[in-house]
Amino acid sequence: MKRDNILYLVVPCYNEEEVLNITSKALYEKMKTLIKDNKISKKSKILFVDDGSKDKTWELITSFYNNDKMFQGIKLSHNKGSQNALYAGLMFARENADMAICIEADLQDDVNVIDKMLEEYDNGAEIVYGVRSSRKSDPFLKRITASAFYRFMNFIGVEMIVNHSECRLLSKVALDTLAQFSETNIFLRGMIPQLGYKTAIAYYDRGERKAGKSKFNFKKMMNFAMDGIISFSIAPLRLITVIGMLLFAISIVSLLVTLIINLCGTAISGITFIILNMWVLTGIILLSLGIIGEYIGKIQLEVKKRPRYIIEEKLIEKN
């Protein structure tokens, strides 16, 4: 062991009662193996963060804690989204651990990637990204939209790791720096690369859910993408400016062409063309207002400075 090695596995949960027994067993066995091999400290923990679940998720976490104090639990008073749940877990781990690894409750992230992350951590990496080796297990539509999202984010200047979700290792140093970010609108995939420090990548094959259904539907995916774009780039606002300048230039050219045609004594007709132009311009105006409105809405949330999450209950065994 080259560095301090108290590890906290941060596992966000939202209505995961169907898979949680499988998850707890797999993570427990992995942690015991790592402790036995002297790769992590005996003080290491598995931290479940219940993001306001409405099923028996918290009851299951409580039973895990009662059976073995390696399991810890934080219950949020209200569903605040996966980003806030992850952040809550990471900030708690920051106070107790030398490093934290985020992993999804559905176990689609291969638990064996933890070994690779620890190797990179021992080699000096402060941040280790878990990156999918391929997206073959995803439906066709999700593969297309995910690829388009990463390409677009990189195009507008947002630094992101392609095919990286939320599976990552953060050292105590990285966690302390992350705690300095004060924004209410959290987008961890964009925030983490801003930390700097030495990074590494651990590739793994993403599998199918072990049980239950994904809670990340198309609506949540679109909201997530919008949050990422607005939180880290003003490119959409600049695009509105460019479109405005382009339309102004077109209008000037159209005006000159109209004047020339009139001077030549030719009558101009085309009510359909005029109506179509009105619809197009109205659509562009409404779209522009919508984009501006999204930014104003985010500003409003930031100004209010409401808490990112509220912890209702803790199941904590002090080291």
C-alpha cells in the first residue's frame, strides 16, 4: 500500500429494492477481498445514499447496517436527483475516507473496475475515471443520443470524458477541492475535469441491470443533458447572437433585392413565402426566448442558495 487507503463506496439509490440485496452482497464480497489482499483499510465502508425512495430501499439499507457495520446509510428527505445524491455521499466520504468510489446500485458498472482504480490511485492518480469500453449493451437510440451529447459538449468547449458516466474514484485531495464548488446546479461529469490533478482511466465492460428497471427515463436524460449544457457553456446564447446577425444580414439583402426588382417595374407576389418566413422567424424567436429563459431559471436557483440536499437520517458507525 503506497498511500492511505480508507475507501468509501458511494452508492446512490432511488427505488432500488429489487436489486439492493444482490448489490449489497456483491459489494460486500468485493470489499472483503480487497481488505484481505491488503489493498484497502479495514475501516473502509459501503455508503448507500437513499435519494428519497418511496419503496423499501431504506428498510433494506437499515437491515444491512444492523447486520454489518461495514454498511452505512444516508437518507435524503426528498428526491433531489442522482447528482445531488452522489454529491451528498461524496461530501460525507470526504470527512471519513482517503478516497471514494462512486458506483451505481444496479451493478451495471463492473465491480472489478474497483481493482483497476485502486491500482491507478496507488500510482499517484487523484482522479480515476471509469470508462465504458463499448456501448454494445445500450439500445440503438441511447447509443446515438449519448454519442451526439458527448460530441456536442466537446464542440461547445465543455471538457468531458467520453463514455464516462458516474463511476469514478476521487482522492481526499480531489474531494476537498470539489467541496469548494458552490453552485446549486450540479453536473459532476463537467465539474470533476475542472479539478485538475493527475488523472487516469480504468476501462470496463458495462453489463445489464441485475434486477429492476432503470429510473433514468428519456425525460430525465434530456433534463440531465440540458443541465450540463447550461451549467458549463454560454454557447447557446452566442448561437442566438449569431442567428440574429445572420437574419439581419439576410433581411438587408432581401430589402436590396426587393428595391431593385421594384425599380425594374416587376410586381412581387408570394403570400405563401411571406407566411412561411413569418412562421420560421416566430419559431426562432420562441426558441431563443426559451434558451434565455433556461439560463434565467438557473440563475434564479443559484441566487436562492437553497441547500443541495437535506439529510433526514443517518446510519453511521464511526471509525
